[in-house]
Amino acid sequence: MISNLMKWNVSGLLPRIRNRSPQKTISNGLMAAQGNRGGVIRLCARYGIIVTAFPLFALAMEPLDDESMANVAGQGGMSISGDVFINEEGGPISNATFGDCTDNRRCGARLASQFSEDGGWWVLDDFRGRFQFDGLTLRVRHIDSGFGGDGADFDRSVLEIGLPGTVSMEEVRYTLGTSTTARPTDPGFQQTNFYSIQMEGDMRLEGNVLVFPTGNP
Amino acid sequence: MFYQNNETARKLRNSRLFNKACSDEIAKSLAYSRVSFDANPAKTRKAFYTAAVLIVLSIPASLATAQPAKPGSLKQLSDTEMSAVSGQGIGVVLEDFLFSHGTDAQEGQLFEIGGVTTADGQAVRLTVNHLYVAGPDSQYGQNLGPVNLGRLNNPYQISLLDGDDPAINVPGQAVVEFAAPSQVTDGSGYDCLSSSAGAGSGSCSSRPASGGFHGERPDIGLSLQAEINGSSSFLNVHARSAVVDGSYIRLWGDETLNQLAGEIQMNFYTPELSISACDETGSGCGDRVRLTDLAMELSLGNTHQPLLLSVHGADAPDNKAGNLNLQIATIRQPAAGDIASDGGRAGSNTAVWDFYDNYYSNPDYRSNIHVGNMQIGDRDMGGARLEGMLIQHLDITTRDLQP
């Protein structure tokens, strides 16, 4: 069964979300709120998965009057900005192996996966850093044209994820390797690292990801 | 819920109130009819007629004041429509896609690969000067534009397949598949190598750029710099108009071995793969090596010999513990049966004969590498072909060079 393919272990993960300041431009989103300074509060990213989050301070939601609410159709989609820290000062675990990023102890998150019974583990180790992006969009789009002629024959709706154009990274790093145990603190721990990656600065990521069911939906 | 205007909201509220009043009256009539049917059939018939009339009257009222369906809102499916839904998998198409990252000290960009050392333990600083996936005619990454990856009628797919299907042939298992656009055989495909191919010229679904449309064949490039003790070497690899149609990764759980098993088909076609040693300024290149009309079709694992990917556990010998193991086991034995002395099917156990015939004659199990021409500078070295390679046994284990 597919459910018995792999075992997973996540340890030492501590994400933090910083709320972005409100922007003055209005986006045609599902929900709208007016802060004390005016404008629309954008949705923030959390755990790399997009959920709704509102700031807990300074810019509380206020009720809209009927006329303003009547103008919101809620079908234009969603625009999302994110500022996500992963283990910027270490994770939640503090022991001889895990600590903050000022000493030699491990401070990044660790994801381990076991592909065989009683076997070793694939490891994504020391994962940490900061990701900032602005303008990730979500909407339903009907395609009946373009795409070099494919659109007319397709004539269906898709989920469109608009990529942000630029993703800013700060101190992003991870290590890929294999290990005898899921955690470094387990007995018999032995790890072989294949390579480590470190990234800084702006990465160009442009375009749209179109997702739709195949077969006969 | 948000309403288009207050007038519609008022009508909807009134409609709901009216419908609620009708529903209450219908319920009363039906309740009375249940209680009184045996006692007074005439009154019961009257109750039924009353309920029926109310039901009929309430339907137009609901329809007259109902909110008109907005574009994009959910609609009810009929049983016939729902029975036709198969929901095979998820299709993904990247529209106007562009990825680029690298190292540029002035722009504050850094992209490094660490953990690499020389054989004598010296650290190697491996810097990715540029990594990109972009549109065609990028001039080796100098002029990046958008490209589509996948087509709406032939997208990248994530699917769950039935292992009992003879085409999949993993009985009793559900198989997860990550697949690139499939190759087509209906005459609508394009030549996989030509960057100016027209429809009907080949089997690849992804189209080259033409007539202002950027197509579905990206330029892909990687520029690396390796620095050891202050001395740098450069390696740049660029693929023009690359195609991966027909590639897939299939994964399932092997219940006998209790581990992940798989099958990988890796296709890669490009009219030009160039290799050079230019530095980040584009100078110091020497001669550029060009492999033209490169076609690679690599098969790793199949249903007779799945690819087994695992990591040695703590109980493995010291030199293997914690290291990656990539294995294609020898073919399993078929059911008992003899093959005739002449090797023909007529005198053999047909099941056993078909088993071996499928294994040795199925082109899907074979790997091929074609190079149209290798050019170094201005010298042509000719082409090369490696065809029909069948991997019958493979066992690779990594080893940590750290003492």
C-alpha cells in the first residue's frame, strides 16, 4: 500500500511569520478589512502553506457598510505576501545536539524519511533561513484561448497560482544526506552528507502554475 | 456571503421566508395525513392535494427570486454527469515560466554548494554562478525569456495508477506516477530534436518556438566555479530547446522486500548541448564542446527488475552503515517450465517463453544514447550511438570519504 511506502520524522522545526505592513492599494481579494491607516491587509504565508492570517496588533478589522460589502464579489482571487523565518535562532529543542545558531550545535530543522523497513533514512538536515515574497496570487481562471491554439480546445477552468516574480532569501541553507537513524540523538547515529546548499539574494521565479484534474473531470 | 446589491439580498431574504412558510405548511399537511389516513380517507386526500399544491407553488417562487448563478460558482451535477467523472490525476502546466538564480556579489546574490572536498581533504568552494530554466534563444543564459512547460492537452501529471493494469504490471499495488508530457503516436507530434519542427514530424508533444509563440522547449543552463586554495576552474553546461517528453517516475511499495520500489524513465532531447570553461565574464573560454542532436533515453528499473532505493541501517557493516544504496536486482524467476531446444515458442512452456520474450524484446526496458555530432572548436569528431542497453544488475553504495 502506498501508505506503507515511507516513514517520516520532523525535528527541530520552528517557523516564524512576520506580518507585512499594510499596503495602500486595494486587491480584489476574498476578504477586506480597513486598518487604522487605511488600505487592505494582505494575507501572510505560514509554514510555506498559504492560510489566512490577520495581524494581532495595531490594525484591527472593522465592519464594512452594506455599500462597500456589496462591491466585493470574492471571485477575483487572492494576493499573498510572505515573510517566513525558519529556525532563525535555532529550533525548539535545546540539548547537547540542538541549540541556537551562535554555537556549534545543530540549529536548523531536520526532515528524515525511511524508504525500507529497518533501513536507514534520507535526511534533509540543517534547514533554515528567511524567505520573502510579494504578490503570490491564487484564482480560478477559465482558459478558452491562447497557449498556441491549445486554449480553444481546452475550454475549462483551472486553478492558477501566480508566482511572485522574485523570492528574496537570507541565510537559506540545507544539507542533503543519509543517516542510520532518524535523529542525531538516537543510538548508533552515523550520517553521510552528499552536499550542502547556501543561498542569498533575489531569485527570479516568474510565471503561472496551472493546476487541473486530468482524466475526465 | 456577500451580495451583489441590497435589492437582491432583500429578495433572497423574502424568498427564504416564503419558502420556510411553505415548508412549514407542507410539513403540517403531511403530518396530518399520516395520522388521519386510516380514520378519514377523504380528509387525507385533501391534505395530500394541499401539500402537492403548496410544493408546486413554492418552486416558481424560489426560482423567481433565486440568485442568478455567478461565473465560477458551484453548480449541481446530474447523476449522468457525475458518473462520467473519472478523476485520474492532477495536471500541471507552467505558463510563461522563468527561473534564474546565481552568484553576483554586487547584487548581494549567493548560491554555493558545500560539503565537497578533494581526495586529500582540501575544501572545495563550489559556486553556482548561474542556474536557469528559461525560454528558447536565451544565448547561453544571457537573454532570458519565458517558456511554457507542459501543454493543456498533455500536461505534467501526478497520478495514482492501477498496478493490475497490464501496461503498469505491478499486480496488487497502487502506483504513484510523476510524469512529464507523454509522447504521442497519432501523427500530431513534433520532432524531438529539431528546434524548427512542424506538426506531424515526430513523437514529442512539446513544441518548439514558432511564429511569436515561445513553445514548450526551454533552454537550461548551469555555470559552476570550483575554487581550491584560491585557484578557480569553471564549467558551463547549456542545453538549447530541451525536451523531456515521455519521462516518468513510478513508485510503489514492495511487500516482499518491505521497501520502496520504483521505475524511472528519463528522456532528454536537445539539438545542442554545449560545454565550456568560460568564467563569469565570458572570457577565458577556450574551445566550446558542442554535442548536437543529443537524445538520451535512460531506463532504470522495470516491473521485472524494479529499482530499489534505500539507505543502509545501523546494523549494516561499518563501511556501509548510513550510506545510500541504489540497486536493480537480478530478474525474478518465472514459474516452472521448460524452453524447447530450438528456442521456439511452439515447443516451450508458453508462459515461460512469453516471460523471457517480453523481458528481452520490450523496447521500454532498453536505454539508448545518440549523439549526432561532437564538435570541439571548429573540428567535427563525428557521431556516436549506444542502443539497446539493458541493465540486468546494478548495485551502487556510496561511501563517506571523511575518516
